[in-house]
Amino acid sequence: MTRSKEVKRFIGQMRAVREDLGITQSELARRTGKTSGYVCDLERGRRTPNLTTVCEFAKALGAEVVIQKS
């Protein structure tokens, strides 16, 4: 499955926010009920999140999901 540019952008932003907050992949996994392996795979492009997962990660990072007109 190829990743859309929107998914790649979300993952990049998620990682940047996580790092800016000083949150490890393990901590993000704990906050979302995912495994640290899942978070790692997500950030490395080995997995593609569904909408529910996107919202869970955004909430765990104190962020919101926004739909923008391209």
C-alpha cells in the first residue's frame, strides 16, 4: 500500500510534535494504548493509520485533526 502525501505529512507533523514535547515513542504508545513497535513502524512508514488512530494520536499529543482545502 502506498502512502498518500497527506498521510506522510500527518506522520511528519506527529513526529515533530512528539519530539518538541519531549515525548518518547514508548510514552506515546502508552498514551494511546498502542505498542511502541506500532509507533516506530508508523513513523518509519511501515504502517498507515486509520482515522480513529489519527485522532487518538492527536489527542495524546494535545493536538487536533484539521481538514484543509488543498
